[in-house]
Amino acid sequence: QVQLVESGGGLVQAGGSLRLSCVASGRTFSSYAMGWFHQAPGKEREIVAAINWNGGSTYYADSVKGRFTISRDNAKNTLYLQMNSLKPEDTAVYYCAARVSSYSTKIYSYEYNYWGQGTQVTVSS
């Protein structure tokens, strides 16, 4: 069983920045593919960014390219999402997700085994 705990969400003005963190349990974090998803009210959960086991491969949704950066620190069992130039349309609950024993980047929600509880990000205009 893998537990994922997100932190770092909050309220920020448009143009501001936030950094989300996701700490994973388990001794094999380096073998997990990881991703960040978001879900706005009344909308489906969508991929924001994904990363492979060693950070050598990443994926970004078109809406966040050039503004968000996904990274990981395997020594700390931690996934990050640096969010810059935030826009009101980025407002959503952000979830981290893990796919165990997978070394490639995963971009679909059904490919992930475990999910965090989510952290709210609100961007005011």
C-alpha cells in the first residue's frame, strides 16, 4: 500500500507562484511513475504533468507548458510541482498520483494505482 500526502496549496493572486509537494510512503519510490492531476468544480480530473522514475522524461498539459515544472527527489520520496504565472483558470483541487513498478511516464488517470487526498489551489483575479 502506498500513501501520498500533498501540501502547498492555497490562495494566490493571478501571476503568483506556488509549489506543491507530495510525499510518498514506501521504500521503492524510485520505481514509481508519478503525476499531478487537477479537478475543477463540475469538470473531469485532468492531467497537469507527469514524470518518469528518474525525472528523465516529463509530460505537460498544453495549458501549463512554460509555466509549471514537475520534479522529484527520490532520496526524499517527494514529488514537486512548481507553478508560476498562475491564472484564475488554474483554480482546482490538485492531486498527486503514483503508478508503482513503472519506469515510464503515464498520462492517463486509469494508469495510476494510488492517489493523494488533494490540495486546493485558488487563483484570484
